[in-house]
Amino acid sequence: MDISGVNLKMHVKKRYDENSDIAEIEIHDINTKDIYKPSPKILDIHQPKHRKLLKAVPSDIHILLPIREGNDFIVMRLGWTTLQKTNLDSNDVEGRMYSNVLPFHYNLLKNYCKKAVTTKKTIKLRLYYYRNNRIQSIVHTTILEDNGKLYIVEDYSSEKEKNKPRIKEDNDSRKLELIEYFSQTGSYYKYKNKYTWTSGIFNIINRTPEIDDQYYNIVFNLVVDEDQHKVEKLLNNLGPESPHIEEIIKIKTKTGNIKYLDSHVYVKFDENNEIISKTGFF
């Protein structure tokens, strides 16, 4: 199926991990321009209750109104991370048909969304986003129906070791791919001046977690003197117009290893341009 110029068969691979009892989807080399398609507004949306609270939640929360017996939806809310990644404003998507305004995501998730609506069961997925055959991010996704609305919750910052899929012994290529991911990448989430670190970070910096890690940026603390100006750029050059920044920095671990890290920092802002949270991916 070809949607808005994107061939799903070329870009998407689906499988079911029987060991962890969860569906997994690989998305390869999708550009943000392929995600959004302008479409007419068909419904005025009243702001959801607890809108400020929803913005402060670390996960992305999308709210959809089921129509046509769960075969399509009207977008009531799109999460902040998705809006920023696609360079959209909430007014660009709210009140539009899901299948029209976000055709790629609609076709990717429509069967799971309909199942959640018709069975009232919670659906869990694991989405792997690739760029040039390397994992860029893992998104743990939960789809559920509640009180006539559909909620899609996407967690970009919870790649915990406990969520690492258990791989069958004969699936060597998949096993090696995941080992590489969890040994060479990691991320953090900073909210209310406290850090949450994924397990991959400790593989990068060659040590185990410590009780004070939530109070310090344990990666930037290891950056060599000559790259300190890059740390300043990563931390201080972000704003509503540029919520993402990337640098390659050099660290020296406590065991003396020198490592070069491809570092990405993302910031979420509220409607007053105040920082809600920061996320780093290494």
C-alpha cells in the first residue's frame, strides 16, 4: 500500500515476539515530511481536561475520537514530542481525520486501534525507528480505549533493561542487533531537575548505577576539557524555535577509556515557552 508517497512494504516490517508477548514494528528511513498531510478541519475540538498535566507527563499522549465503528478517528490531541519531531502546531492536526492528516501513522496502527476500540483490551507495541539500518529510537506504545476515546501513549525514554526482548536462540541476527543497541546507546530524561537514566548509559560510561545519579548529568561530567564548549551548546542553545541539537563529544570514563558520543538533546516547552523537560540520546 502506498500512502502519501510512502511505500509501507519498503519502510515497515512487523513481527510478533512470542517470548515477550508483544508486537514489534520496524520503521526504516521515514522522513518527517512523509508523516503529515494538510487536510480540512471537520470538528471543533474542546481542550481536553488536565491539558497542562498532559504536557508535563514524560510520555507522548495522543487522544483520538473513534468514528465509523473504530475504522477511523478524529484527532483530539497530538503529543508534544510528535508535534516537535514533525514541526507541527496542534492547530494543524486537531479536529482532522486521522487517516487524512497523519496517513502513515494511521495505516501503521489502524488495526491495533480498531482492536482496542472493539475489544476494550489494552494493546502494547514496541516500535523501532531506524535510520540507515541503525536504531535511532525505541518507542514503547500502549493503545487503550476509555470512556469513548482512544489513547495512544508513547514512551520515548523507558528503554529499561527489563523491557529488553528475549530472543530465540536461532534468531542470531536479531539478537546481535539488540545487543549492539543496548551496549552502544543510552538516553536520559530530565524532569524537575532530576535525571532518569536508561541502562545503556552505564554501558557507555563503564560503571554501574549509583544513588546520586539522578542529581547529575553523569555523561557530560566526563567530557574532556577541549569539548566543554560543545556541552555548553547542547545545554544552553535550545529554544522553542530549535528544540533539538546534536554534537559529537569526547568523554573519558573513570576507567580511562576515551569514547566519542553522537549526542542529541531535545527540549519540551509549554505554551509560555517555559521548559518542561529535557531528553538526551547518546
